Amino acid sequence: MSKNLVIVESPAKAKTIEKFLGKEYEVMSSMGHIRDLSDKGLGIDFDNNYAPQYEVSPDKKKVVSELKKAVKSAETVWLASDEDREGEAIAWHLAEELKLKKENTKRIVFHEITKDAILRAIENPREIDKNLVDAQQARRVLDRIVGFEISPILWRKVRPSLSAGRVQSVAVRLIVEREREINNFVAESSYKVSAVFTSKDANGTQVVLPAELSKRFKTKEEAYAFLELCKNAQFLVDSIEKKPAKKSPAPPFTTSTLQQEASRKLGFSVSQTMRVAQQLYESGKITYMRTDSVNLSGLAINTAKNEIISMAGEEYVKIRKFTTRSKGAQEAHEAIRPTYMNAHSVSGTAWEKRLYELIWKRTIASQMADAKLEKTNIYINVSGSKYQFVASGEVIVFDGFLKVYLESTDDENTEKSGILPTMKKGESLAPKEILAQERFTQRPPRYTEASLVRKLEELGIGRPSTYAPTISTIQNRKYVEKGNRPALKRNFNELKLKSGKITDSKKSENYGAEKGKLFPEDIGLVVNDFLIEYFPNIMDYNFTANVEVEFDQIAEGKVKWTQSIDSFYKRFHPVVEETLKNSERHVGERILGVDPKSGRQLSVKIGRYGPIAQIGTSDEEEKPLFASLRKTQSIENITQEEALELFKLPREIGDFEGKGMTVAIGRFGPYVRHDGKFYSIPKSDDPLDITAERAIEIIEAKREADKNKIINTFGENEEIQVLNGRYGPYISFEKNNYKIPKKMDAKALTEEQCREIIASQADKVKKKKSYKRRKKA
DNA sequence: CAGTGAGCGAGCTTCCGCTTGACTT
């Protein structure tokens, strides 16, 4: 047995470090936190000065017992968890739970996993910093109090199983407020004037120069008047301005910037990025992926430098030290970078390859020279007008870091400009055509998963390890939904001056298409409004930043953590009591008016199964009528007309084979119901005016498809069926589906072969089911 | 796998931050 036991947080890290330290050291991992507050009740003893009630987490029991065993045979235990608040607490929990003795326990820290850094750490051990631990306890207890006291209020006042928390509730607030900004947005239009000029260059060949007028006109009349003036105007080059410019590379990746770029460049979701990064980390290809640091180790910088020199040359190197700007960063790790800078690519899945390449490029580029540009503006006078046309171009003089990488932006309509033809001052230009187009101001963009993460980070809310889970939580709770919206059409005016004639035409354009954006759902709106009404303090965008200041004071030993929690709780808890007692149930009810047919009240609200419209009230003698809202509708802005439409379904549309057909909209969209069976109505048909003939067509088409569905059955009871599915043939048995191996011919399978396949996949199917259950829960 | 929209109510839900595994594709 080794004389020394080193405990780190992650097994991959343990493996690497073990190599550096040699036989005298055994390195084990704690897998993060090993204990947490009990979740029977609040896990806090309020009668005993907020004493936390810690329990070893169920999934860490095994780890803890293994660590206990290892401790027994070790002379010295080295606690090497991360150097931040959480890491310090992990070290302390380990010391407590493993009953480590002060004299043979040492606390060490390192920020990069290199042999030098680790040996240096071993030479400079310290004791556990109890103040830092207390700051973590305050953080933990605060989050528990907020989460576990507010959530139950939601269960009673809104709907069971809902949740609230310091981080997730603010994340939802951001999305809700953005949606409302968008709803209230009124586009303004103006006229943008652009021209294409022609001229002859030195060789006499014709060159083209696109330019834009420096002024946008408010009205069509003004634009028209300007084009009128252009008919007989002279266009002379007034001046040519050339100025150098430079672009600098972005810093190496942190968790949040990696999530943003993987989203923009690769279309990855936030959780997908983390999954793939985890794989790269575990196979030793990149450094740790949950970090807020942009720092690179000296070793990494050196190897990057060599790589750049051999790839592009000395002049492409520029060593840079980046500093973190984000609030609350704790910098326990390096930035995310390739472990070996000379590996330009890696083996693995397609996703791993693409993400790795992105990380490699970003890291290398961060140590490369600025790109040098030359920007050119050509100003063109219009005789008789005070406005000028401007043609702008940009030429790369030296590519620098652009040789490998350029960061993307969220802005979808950046215009690119290229090389301009050579012009002389005073040169006369001929307009080939001048366009005045009506353009509209743009509403603010909806958040993507990644841009929401960026906003949270900016506000100092959440940590690298929680960005992805938070995004998942608010979707699982159905507060927000990731979705698409089709483009809308709008008309715009276009005036065109060509060959001395102005034409005036109406054109149409698509705008506002959304893909993979976060939309609030009605339950999210209601919960958000409820929380803002009763807990404005918790919902404040600065709440986290404010408590962080307090935590810092605890960490510095200036404030006792229990005092800090006490002063919070004394203000917070009465509000909880008050809200439970005095607030009404919140279902987001909105009265839209009356139903013209019956004269009864028409309203919308959140029902047990989601948003509904309602005709009548429950205190009337006649029972109210209900209809579910469509997926894209919201109780917040549905109109009376739209709500009344909903009551046109379900519709009886006639008989077929002696049985009635009903049209309605269900969870999976519009359907026809006939004889107890459901038939989906394709998007091309409108359920509101579908005819009986068409419905029969749909039913018969489905029957035909079902007939082809069965490939083979055995015997009379048909418990095993070979079926044709969306993804090819499969076996169905006792409500489970089984994959048929590619090599086998589905048509020729015997019953015995089927049973073998079923038996061989029984395990997998069981696991899948339990996974599905877990996911539901 | 598609109906429902109520309350004799059991017993449950929930936070944030550390980690990975087991699950998809």
C-alpha cells in the first residue's frame, strides 16, 4: 500500500496525476461532493443556529466506503480538490466524513495538471480554509432555503411539482421578459437608398461600385423626391479614405464560450456540447471542460507557439495572456484546450472530431498575431443634395489568426464587404440603378440555449457545471420550450431609378423565422409573474451578485455565515408565510369577453392539463365548455376570435360504415376518430373544413399502410409479430420492440430466430424502460 | 399514443454545484 493518498475530484484527473507522482502515491477521486443537505425536509436545523444536516449522497456511499478503506492504510492524506469555494468544501466534507486527523492531512491546490504544478503543490501544503468552507455552506443553505420554501408555495398556488430557485427562476424571467418585449415591439420603417455605380478602370474595363446613401428617409415621399433629384444629378468621387484596422483573436474557451460557439458553428445544444466535451476529456484529448478561466498554462502556450511557427511561421505568433472579465469567476482550472497542441485532429465520433477541431483552432488562434486590415471608404457627392453615397470595402493585409479561426456572432445579418475598385478623386460615376427600399427595424432576438447561458454568465448567475442542467430544468418544468416559428411575410415598398425612370412597386419578403429558440410557455408566464409579485428580491437580476458580495466577506472572515443567513431568513421567511396565507390561486385567468352565441363569459386560464379556453363559469348552473389552446397560442395574447375558433372542434363530419366520424385536435395534432381508432390528419388539410370524403380517404390510406405493416406472424395467437416500421422491419412482442440485426432477412425469420433476438435484447429493453420512467419523473 | 378541465382526497413533488454513468444519436 502507498504511504500517501491523494484525493481529487475527477477520476480522469486522478489517472493523469498518478502518472506524475509515482509509486509512493495512490490517487483516488471523490466524484465531486460526497455529502449534501438531507432532503427529508429542509435539511437545516433552524432551532440550532441553522446547523446543516449533512448526509452522504446515496450515489456516493460506495466512493466513501472505498476512500475510508484507503485512508486506513495511508500515512498522509492529501486533499487536492479544486481551489475554489466548492472545492474547499469538498475537502472539508472529506476530512469530516473520513474522520481525518489534522496532523496527517494536507490540503494542496493546483490550477493546471502538469508535473511541475503538482510537485510544487506537494511542496506547499496548507490547512483547510474554514472561512472559505463557511462561504460555501452559506451558499448551499441559502439555495436550499430559497428553493425548498418557495417551490411548495407554487405547488399550492399554481400547480404541483413546479420549482423555483435562485438561478432557474431568473433564467425563466429573462425569457419571459424578452418575449414580452417582442410582443410589444412595433417595427418602424425607413427608406434605405443603395446604388450601383459603374466606371472604367485604368485598362478601360468596366468596374462596378455598390454604395449606400448616408441618410435613410423616413417617408416614401422623401425617398421619391431624392430619386427624382438623382435623375439629373452628377455623381463625383468626393474623397477616398483609407485607414488601417486590426482584428484580435478571442480568448481560449471557457464552458460558456464553448457552448456558444458550438451552438453557432456546429448547431450543438448546450447539453450536447457538454456530453461530447466530457468524452474528449475522459479520453485525455482536452483539459477540463467545466471552467470559467481563460488562462493557459505556460506549457500549453509554448507548445502552441511551436505549432504556429511550424504551421505558419514566426510572424504569426503573438503570445497573449487573457484575463477573465466575467463576474464571480473562481478560476480553479485552465481554459478548455487540447491536451496536446500538436494533435490537429483526433479519432472518435464525428461530433468529437468537430468539437475538438473547434477547440484546437480557438486555442491556437488565441496565441496568434492580429489580423491587419485596410478599410476603404469612397464618398460620392450627389449634385443638388447634401447627402453622400458611401462605398466601403475591407481588405485583409495580413491574415494573422484568421488563418485558422474566426469567432461567429449571433447577429444573423452582418454584411460582408470586399475589395473596392481603384478610384480617383473627382472621378465621375454613372448610376446603373438606384434603389430606395423600405426597411424595418428589428425586434430583439429570442434567446437560444447558448445565448441564455451567456446572459446568465454576464449576470454572474450559475456556474460552469450548472449551465447545461439549468437549461434542461426550465425545459423539463415546461416553463420554456425550445422551438421554431415559420417566417412571416410582409410587404415593403421599393422605388427604383433605372434608365431615367422611377418605378414604384410593392414587394414582399420573409422575416422573423426562428429555429431552436427559447419560447416561454404559459405556465412559465404565470409562475414568473407570481414570483415577481411576491418575491421581487429573489427575482432581481442583481440578487446573486449581492449575495456573492456577502459570501466574499464570509470567505475573508469578516462575517459569520450563520449571521448572514440569519439576517436573510428573518426577512425572507415571513414573506413565505404571508404568501401562503394570503395569496390567491394563480392560474393566469384572463377574461376575453362573452361568447356571442350563448352570452356566457369567455376566458382563458391554465387548466390541469395545460392552457384552456372556457365558455361560462363554474358557478353557473350549466357546466362550462372547455377547449385546449393550440401549441403556438398563449393565454397572454390570444384574441377573442382565436379563442372562439377553438370551440369549433370536435366536429361531427358524417358517417362511414355506419359509424360516426369526429374531427378534433389532440396531443399529436389534428385527427379523425372513427370506430374507436385515430387517424392523423396531414398538415395540408384544415381540420375546420375537412369533408367526410377526405376523411374516408385518410382512413382508407391508413388501413392500407397497416396492411403492409405486418410482414409475418407465427401461429394463431400472433404474440410475436414481424412489422414494418419507420426505421425498417422490427419485431414486436408484449408491447416491446426489438431490432432485427442488419444481416438477417426479416421476411425469412423463423419464430425461433425471433425468440432468440428477443432474448438477446431483453436486457436492453428493460433498461430503456427504466430510463424512460426516470426521464418522466 | 390522441376522451379529460372535478376535489371523499393518499403521497409525492422542490434548490444549486461538485462529479460520472447509462442512455440516446
